[in-house]
Amino acid sequence: MKRESIKGLVQPDRVHRSVYTDPALFELEMDRIFGRAWLIVGHESQVPNPGDFFTTRMGREPVIVTRHTDGSVRVLVNRCAHRGARVCEAAAGTTREFVCAYHGWTYGTDGRLCGLPLPQGYERPPAESTGGGLASVPRVDIYRGFVFASLAAQGPTLADFLGPLRASFDDFVERAPEGAVEVAGGVFKHAYQGNWKLVLENHNDTVHPAFVHASSIWAAREQPAGEGAYSDIGVRQMLQNGAPWDVWENTGLWVAGYGHSWMGDYHDDRRLVAALEHPAFAEYRVALERRLGREGAARVLGERRFNSIVYPNCSFMSQFRQLRIVHPIAVDRTAVYAYSFRLKGAPEGMLRDTIAFSNVVNGTGSPILTDDLEVYERTQSGLGARRSDWVYLGRGHGQDVPDRGGALRGGTGTSEIHIRNQLAAWLEYMTAEA
Amino acid sequence: MAAATSVETRSEVEQFLYHEAWLLDHGRLDEWLGLFAADATYWIPLQASQSDPLTASSIVYDDRRLLEVRVRQFQHPRAHARMPAPRTVHQISNVHVLEAEGDELRVASTLVLLEYRHERQRVWGALVEHRLRRTREGLRIAAKRIDLVNSEAELDGIVCLF
């Protein structure tokens, strides 16, 4: 597909439906977006010690993230240099080496080929003929414990790429009494029959809850209060989705370079927001004050962000210790992995809150999430209709306001500014000369 | 290890589980909810052999209150993922009283569930464990745990009740 014809697909307040439905464009996205951008692959706490590893994907590329013996984090392509089999099957573990099941080629945790059978059978040393071992991902960098990698040798630094979104990661980590977080409590892997962009567009969409989540809002409103019960937080989150329009209109919504965006907070529930008064948060607040002092803790807890999006594969809730990684599978198939985090040094009750919240917000059987997934599928299906070519994204267009640090703010919190911004980044990636 | 239980108890437990399945397969969700004790939990763990629902995530972990919200949600005209409600067939077998203590029985069973919705049929397999309590109204569910064989897989949204 010619770059000129791609340019016409994204216009100031609308996008062509093929951006969501064309398999050829999806293939290009895997090269030009997922093959270039910094992608989040996980968190340092998943590989605390030398030899630790976990497997994941960068776009569709299967990778192993390891902690090498020198203490550095490496990202290796999970493909034997010999015949191409995956060399690591486990989701996570600890090892000295990866041994291919097929012919026993053996690699270190830095990917270096360190053994193979019958070496005398080769004219040249196989390491020379195969690039030395497992292909390694050219760039790896870490911000506040979050591990990113890029399949491109060149491009912006991670710090430049993240820009003002660094503050969302700072918020995530500063909330921990020990100033560090760790992955805890298992990983949800939910999937839907729709394009990968739909989930990122939804996470800063503040008009959808009243409609998509109408049934869980209604069911929660019928429910008597249950202070102290496990379910209390989940029911309260359902109720928060039913906030009145003026709350959503007044919520902050900011966008930055490379397609990123973040939302201010719409929560005012004392049981959900640790900055508000509730006995459950008292012990946590004391622990946080030990590191930051009273004012410092108040400043950290006073930071109120909801979803932050790092385009093209990450969406997280710093305030609620949730992070989601988006894995495109096909033009109409996507998996999303949702992780919970423990605030190091916080009382165990904070992790219990995180889990109770996670089950209801990110759980595969969640009364909230299942309605989002249903709507992504209906959108994907509707976009297959050929009589209409355009998706309209005009809400708030022309009302953006320049803000600090080069960010733009939506005229109101219900603007579709974040979707226009994501598609502007999409167009830049897709039409840039390699 | 199976507990030594009488033929009458085994028969009573089987009838209870079949009745529970019948209520679900006929959309009688309020009556199904009525089988759960006030302090009941309904749990679909995320991880194989998961031991704790409070410090690790679950595909579903509902106390009675959240289970009521879940069932009520089906009645709303804009419950998008539940409209139409999935049609199901619960096939229960290998019913096995594991333990009888006081007024409670711990019962294992296997479940094969066919689910149909929106031109799509899904098949679920699960090891199920009920904790059943004898009350004046008959047996009631004090806890139900459903271990899906594919709980750790990449899964589309789950709205059917197991």
C-alpha cells in the first residue's frame, strides 16, 4: 500500500473504517508501529534475580525477558537460531540456559549460543553462521521499574518517548511506602474479536460508561451498602461509572506526543480513593508518611489520575495499581493482559483492595469488562459494513487547549481528543520513511 | 478420599446438583440465587490450584452481594453482553462426597458445559467443588468453586453461570 493512499485514511475529525478492518494495513502496523515504538514488556519485579525469566510478545514477536548474570535485563527473540523452534515454553521461571527441544542448541540468559551437538560437522562455527545466538531486541530500557523494548535500532529515547506520561509512572511508584511496586496476584488474559485500537480508544472515553455499563450501574444501585464486605469496592466502582455528566465534562483529559494520553480522576468515593478519609487507608497513609512526611504523602495521594495510555500497547491505572498490555493477534483479534501490583511496604489490606478492584474491573468474568468486550465486537462487526466508510470523531474537535509540558487538554473531559491523537500518531508511524 | 456416605445422602446430593443445573439451564436465575446461603461465595479461580481468593485475582470471586448484582444485571434491557442470555447445557457427573462434617458436606463433581450465544458455541470443562449446608429449607450452597481447565488461557469475556 502506498504511503500517499494511507495519508487519506486519517482526517482531522474522522478515520476510514479500513484502519480497523484491513488485514494488509494490520500487517503494516506490525512493522511500522509495533516494529518501531517502545513497547512495554513487563516489570523488573518479574525478573528480580539473575537467571529469572518470563515469556511474552512484542506485537506478534515472541520474546523472552531475562535477568542476565551481569544483572542487566535482556529481551531475546524466542526462536532457535538453528531451525526456528521456540526455545522457551514456560511462562516464567529461573534457569542458567535455554535448551532447544529439537536439537539441543543451548543459549545463555543473554541469548549467546553456548553449546550444540556434533560441532565438528560444520565448515564454519555455527555461531558465526547464525548471528551468535538468539536474536536480541536492539533496545531495552527501564523507567521506574517498568521494562520497555523496541524492535528498532534507532528512534527516540524512552524518556523522550514517554514525555509527560513519565509522571503517571512516577505516580504509580511514589504511592508505595518503600517507593517500589511489584507484580502480584496473577495475570488476567482477556481477548476479544476486534481490532487492537478499540481498547486503547475506550480507556479514555468518558461518554461510554453511562451506556455500555448501564446494566451494572443499575444493578449496583439496587444493592444495599455493604461497608466492610469484600464486594464493597467492586460495587462502588460500578456506581462510579454512573457519575453524572458534569463530572465527566469536568474530568481532565490530556494528550501528548506519540499518541499517549491520560485522564484526571472522576472518583469521589472515600472507599476507592486513598486520598480521602476512610479508616482502611489510615495504616497505609502512616506507612507512606514515614518515607515522604505528612506533606509529601498528601501530595502523592492528592495526585488523581485514572487511565494513562502509552500508545500503542499499554494502559494503566496508577491510582488503582492496574496495568494492561495490549497484544494484537490479527486485524480483528486482540488479547489484553491485565496485571495487579503490590505497593511495597503497604499493609496487606491494600493488596486485597487491589485484587477486589481488579476482579471487577479487569476480570474476564467482570460485570463491567464483559460489556466493554461485547461493544468492541459489535464495533468490529459494524465496521465491516461497506456502505459507510467513515468513523466520526468530532466530539470536542477545535476546542483543545495547550497545557503545561507540551500537552494538549481536551476542551472538556468528554472530548474525543485522545482518539484523534492516537490516530495522528498512527498516521505518523505508518507514513514515515523507514 | 471419599467419605463413607449413605446411598440416601449420595442420592440427595446428586438430586440437588441436578436441580441446580436445571435452574441454570432454564434461566431461572433468581431461584438459582436462592440456593446460595447468605454467607456464600461463588468462585472461579484464575490460576490452577489457586489457594486464596483475596490476595490473587479470580475470573470471578463473588460474595452473595456481588452474586446478586451479577444475577440482577441479566434483567436490565441494556445488559449488552447478556442480551440475549447464553443458552446452556450443564452436564454434571462424577459426583463424589469428599467429606461430611457437622451440618456440611464437601462434594466434588465434574462439569461439561455447552454455551450458545450470538452464533457461537463454546465448550467449558471444570472440576467443581460445592460446600453444601443442611438447613431447615433443605441443602444450601455455602461455597462453590469452579476450576475451569482453561482458566489460565486467553479467554473471551465470560457471562454464563457455571
